[in-house]
Amino acid sequence: MAANAANTEMEQSLKGLQKAAILLIALGPERSAGIFKHLKEDEIEELTLEIANTRSVTPQIKEQIIDEFYEVCLAQQYIAEGGINYARDLLEKALGAEKAMDVIGKLTASLQVKPFEFIRKTDPSQLINFIQDEHPQTIALILSYLSASQAAMILSGLPAERQADVAKRIAVMDRTSPDVIKEVEKVLESKMASLVNQDYTIIGGVDAVVEVLNTVDRSTERHIMETLEIEEPELADEIRKKMFVFEDVLLLDNRAIQRVLRDVDNNDLAIAMKNANEQVQNAIFDNLSKRLAVMIKEDMEFMGPVRMKDVEEAQQKIVNIIRKLEDSGEIVISRGGGDEIVV
């Protein structure tokens, strides 16, 4: 009895990083390696160091930490299915009221449950009908929390005159107060989870709207960009620079790459390839004649160091050619979802 109490006290005194290290030790090297694949480099370094510094851990503490991890995972699943109140009810039945509150508290404090979790399971076509009459700022807020593919479907389904306005609001959105999000959630309370994290949440931004625009159909994207170029030319320019990068040449099939290369200056191609990854280089060299490929490789080798600015300018020229050819219908950029070609 005294030993169990001592183990519980020791487990409670451990910090989050220590618990994570012990959990990975308990799971074994194979499962831990699978988890590491989903972590950032600095997180891996911290955990590896903590694991190395962890000496002996009793089986009882390992078991308690695994149980705690399981309970938090369970709570997160319940929250995703039906929100905080739903999760609390189920956990109270399974673990008791006190334990349920403890698990929910740990989850909301450490894992930062995202608002609008429940709405992510809603069919986008149904969601359009539900939110299309909301204020554009409200729609932008909701879309910022959805996946790019869901947000793209909803943005495409909005009336044309609202699409650019919503896209602009996503792009300029930075930090949103929990109080504002709570107000939106009250309006949509039957379908959304409650916000419990009191930290300001960074959402939206240019990268978010770029991800959405890269997923919508070309006509929707063109309409939004043309409108933004009139209303917010600087924002439109910033978005356009990020929308299709040189590495996205991998989205083109061989025939499209060959068509693009016919319009590309060989000197620009050699400079652009200086900073390209191996996969991109292979995709381009495979679509050149052997003689030209050898010539480009020699140019790259003999030109020596090149300023990054010059590389980026050369890559942008090629990207502009790609966009021009797509606009004219000569090539197709694979965007997923609706780009299948029927013969």
C-alpha cells in the first residue's frame, strides 16, 4: 500500500518531458521509432536526451504513465466525436467524476484541443448550406480551422462575390481571441466543440490561404486572384509567389514537363536547377534529350556559385511559364479531386 502511494507520488512529480521519455521506453524501440517520425527535430532531440538521462524506472510507474496516456487519448477521441461535454460524460462513466475532470484538465492544458473539432467530421457540402449566410469574417475563421481540402470545397461552393472576400480575410487573419471563437461556437454549438484553451490561437495567414487556393478548382482560384489583384494588389502578389513553387514541377506529368521545357531558356534552367532537390532534377533531366541534359549539367558545374536571388528569379521565370501554359489549357497541374481527364 505504502509502495503504491510512493509510486503515485513519484509519478505526479514527473514533468511532461520525463513522462514522454518513460512512455517511449515502455513502448519499446520499434513503436517509439514510429512516433519519432511525427515529431519535430527539436522535440526528437529533447526526448532522446531525456531518454538517455533516464535511469531506472519501476514497472509500476511505467504502468501508471501508460494508463495516463491511454486516458488522455481516449478523452481526445471523445472530444473529437462530440465536444468537451460529451467527453466529460463518457469519462465520468468510465473513470469517475474526479478522474474525468483530471484527464480533461491535462488534455486541454497540454494538448491544446482545437476549436471546431466536431465540425471537421461534417460533410463540407452540408456545411456550406449551414455557414454560407454567415458574415465573411465568421466563415474565414471557421475555414482557418478546417483542412485545406475541406476549406477548398466550401470556398468553391460560396457565391462568387464572397469567395475573394473570405480568402482575403483568411490571409490577413493573425491571432483570434478565445472570446471571439467562443461567440462563433455558440452560434454553431449544435455542431461544434467548445473552446477551452485560453491561449490566443495563431490561425489563417497567407500560407493558409495559399494551401486552400492550391486545392480549389482553377476557375475559383482565378476569380479570387483577379478580385484580390484589384482590391489588394500587394496581398495578391504575395499569395501568387507562394502558390506554385518551382518544386511543384513534380505535379506535372512527363508530357507537360516537356512542353514547359520548350519555352524555357537553357541558361535560366541551369541556374534554376542549382538549388533544386534530386527528385526535381531527375524529373527535368528525364524529359530532356541526352545531349541537352549533359549540356545543362556541364553549365551547372562550370558556372560555380550562384546568388540565391538569381536562382529564385530563374525558378520564378519557369513557374510563370507553367502558369501561363496552364491558363491557356496546354498543360494540366494535378490538384487532386477534380483534375481527372476523361477521354
